[in-house]
Amino acid sequence: MPDPTSRRYTAPFLFGVIELPFSAAVGMLQMAVPFWLARQGLSIAEIGAVSAVGFMPHAWKFAWMPLLDTGMRRRTWFFIATSIVAVFLGAVVLFPDPAHHLRTYTLLIVGAQVGAATTSSAVDALMALTADPAQRGRAAGFKMAGNVGGISVLGALLIWLNEWATPTTVGLVIVAITIATAACGLFLGDEPVIESSAPGTHPLSAAVARVQGIFVDLWSTVKSRAGWTGIVMCAAPVGAGALVNLLTGIAHDYQADAHLVELVDGPVGGILAATGAIIGGFLINRMNRRVAYCVFAGATACCALAMAASSMSPTTYAAGSLSYRFFNGITMAAFAGMILEMVAHGRAVATTFTLFVAVSNQAISVVTWLDGLGSKFNDMGARGTVLTDAVLTFAGIAVVALMMLFLRGRPAAAAPPHAPSAAAPR
């Protein structure tokens, strides 16, 4: 039997690098595609429809994530998915006249996002399985740095390259970045082998048994105290950071010009959010991750409160947006670390991680919608949007605090073999 102490773990920073193929695909859809289509004369409604359809794979990826927990290793799925991303990214960039072939163009975008959604889930599973347990906080921080920083920086890079280079050059650059960063997956640590069935077992019976095992593990996690309280924390508007989705929309209320918005919501904001995520990764290795999630979400809400209380000026927009992004980066690292505590064991790693992320994404969507409605409250406009975001965050923290007070001192049911303690300090 191999010596467990000789196991080779993945360096934490590597998770930030191998997250970049996902970031390239999302950055293209979130930033570059709307810019390119607007330049071709498409309406906001048409651009919004393309974006909505393009992002659908991220909402529905839970449907195929069990595949990552059966059969092939997760790193194999990672390389397959990043190959899909590279092919479809190149096709989207090189596609001629998308304005007159919008359906085909949208299908190519969907293909890239299917690959990206699968890539990110594979990275999540690999992080749970190959990161040193003592360094999972740092791993989560670097992974989220590659996520938030990569989306902003690579999206802005695509827009900039499109202004100065031919489509062929742009396509070659983004495909090269995708392949080069994916190739770093060759340096991942040792991944536990998925249990094989007994010799002589019929392949169909073995496949059914693996799927059953996945859902047994998933249910064991969800019904444990750590699991169901984790779902509550993901569903509550604690670390949604939804204001990020609306900052460019309220920029004009703060008299921020286009150049300032490009910097704040592009490379500068992305780098600052990535820095926050890396710092958050170090911090959550030294404190309870659930506490860290609530504390830094509260700090993010305080940034929104300060922004709502300050003058409607470009300085307020820049300072408020950048500080919000920084603390939101720390919060996202705490969120990823919190999930890692719950899913780092068992056969359903990718499926369970995706479940928690899906619940959180629904909360982000709802809070974004409510933040928008907040602008209509008492005709407050942008102040109402920012204030609503802060109030909802504090309300979410209050829900979590009440839940934990209610459970305090109450013995938890015997935890299943793969479910960690909810209060385990990190």
C-alpha cells in the first residue's frame, strides 16, 4: 500500500492558472461580445438575448456534472473541456458577419460556455481532491483570483486586441492563452482513483452503481448539519456581490466618464478583486471559513453603504467600486473555501460542489433583480440600488447569525462518513 505521506499535492497558485480557460470564455461573453455586437449595430435587446442564451450552460451545468464523478478522472474531463473552449473561442472570434448569422454565432458562444462551465467544475473537483488539506484556503483564494481577475483582464484584452489586430491574430492569441494555461494542468498533484467495480461486473451494472453512489454521497452531504446549513448560507444574500453586475449601469449617475468606467470595471477592478481573493485565501486558512464569509461580506456591504452616503461624483464611483470589488474578492475566496470543507470527501465531489454554486448563483440573480428595483424606491435612483445591496447583505448575515444561534449547543446528528463538522476551524 502506498504511503499517504508521500502523496503529491497541487501547488495552490496553480488553481488560479488553470481557471483561466473558463475566465477567457466568460470574459469574452460578458465584455467582448456585447461590445462587438454593439459596434455592428445590434440593439440592446438583441445583445441581451445573445448574452442570456450564452450564459444558460452555467445555469444548467448541474444536469451533466455527475459525469465528472463517474468513469474518467477529473483531470481528463478538464483537458477535454478546455479543448472545447479553445475550439469554440477561436470560432467565435473568427466568425464572419455575426450580425447577419446571429443564431449560428449564438450556438458557437453556447459551445464555448458549455466547455467553460465543465472546465470550472472540473477545477473545483480537482481543488477538493488534490490540494493539501492544510492549504485549501489558499487554493480557494487563487482559484477565485483566476476567476474574477481573469474575466476582467482577458475580456478587456479581447476588446483591445480587436481594435489593433486582425481577427486571425485575436483568435490565435486567445486560443494560445487557453491552451497554455490548460497545459499547466499537467502539473496537478495526485488525484485519487475512482473506485472500480468488482471483476466480472457487467458494465451497465457498474455504471448504475457508480451513479447511485454519487447520489448517496450527495444526499449524505445535503442532509448533514454542515450540508443543509451550507445551503442556507448559499441561498441567503450574504456574499452575493450582486452590485458588481450593475456598477456600469449606474456609472452615469456618478458622472463617471467612459475611460474611468473602462479602468474601474476592467483591468484595475479585476486585478484588485484578484488581489482580494488571494489575500482572502491566506486569511481563511487562519480562521473559521463560515465566520470569514459573513465578516467580509459585511465589509463589502459597508463599502456599499459608504458609497450610498457619499456625494454622486466620479471619485465616489471609483473609490466605492474598487473597494467593493476588493472585499468581494475576499468574500468569494471565503465562499469557495467554505464549500471545500463540505465536499472534499466522497465520490460526488464535482456534483456536490456544483449544487452549492448553483444555489449561490440563484441568490446572485435574485439580489441583482432586487438591487435594480431598489432604484425605484422613493425615486432614489443609483443610491437606492447601492443601499438595497447593502441592506440585503446585512439581512442575509442576520439570517445566518440567527440560524447559528438557534443551533448553538444543540448536538448534531451523527455525521455521515464524508460530511465534515460545520464548525471545524481552519
